[in-house]
Amino acid sequence: MKCRCHEDSLGLMFSQIGHLCVIRASKVFGAYDLKPGQAQILFVLDQSGGLSQRELAEYLNLTPPSITAAIQKMERLGYIQRKPDEKDQRIMRLSLTEKSRECLEYIRDVQREMDRILQKGLSEEEVKILKKLLSSIWDNLMEFVDCSDEKITERNCVIWENC
């Protein structure tokens, strides 16, 4: 099926491509009863070694109450656990379980498969050019994003530096 999006609107094309990626991810993560946002939580906890709910929400640019349901479901399913902070027992740290570590391998496989799907029919040179163009678009957008805005954490502003 050909793209029905308006070829003259890059924003619309990005939006629709992103939507298709979420649809695909939702389908494959369903095998683990996870949603794409919950898979992202696993990645963040894996990279960080464990965060409080407030720190996790900050990292994801969300409010702590908005991720409560996801955290509770993931805890019930055995993907994350809460442990008291070593320095401040009032703070509970979210960390991965053995089950989530196994799931992360599956998620990484899905990510690699998604990259193959996205790059299908493109030469290595075209992929390099596409990455360069996307980096330029990112830079263009960052000129209009105020990283001092309380809704945008520093981590969101440097996310591509970690790729």
C-alpha cells in the first residue's frame, strides 16, 4: 500500500510514519503484554541502573501520576520491582527483574527488525544520507525548543548524543 500522506507536508509524513511504527511495536510487544511506552520504561531503567518514579517521569518528560498505572502494571507482571534507596529509605527505586532483562533482549531484537524494515530497499549510502538529513531536521527543530522549559528535561535535549 502506498503512502496516502500529503507529500508536501514533512510534519504529516513524520507523524504517520511514527504512528505506523507504534502500531507495529504494539503488535509485537503484545507477546509480553507490554505497550511501546512500557518498553521505553524498561530501556530507561536498564540504562540508568534504577530510578525513583519521579526521576523516571522527569526523564520521560511526564508527570509522576501519569506513569503510575504503567509502573503498577509492570510491577504486577514482574517486569520491575521497587527497592528502598540505599541513602534515603523514604525513596523507592524502580529496578529491573530477571524477567525484564530477558524481555529486553526480545525488545532489542524487535528494534533491529524495525530498523531492517525501515531501511528495506535503501542502499547503505541512502541510509547514511537519510540519517544526516534527519539529524539536520533535529537540529532545525532544536533551535525552537527551549531546553530551560520545565517540561523539557536536559536528557530530552541531548537524546541524540546518546544514539
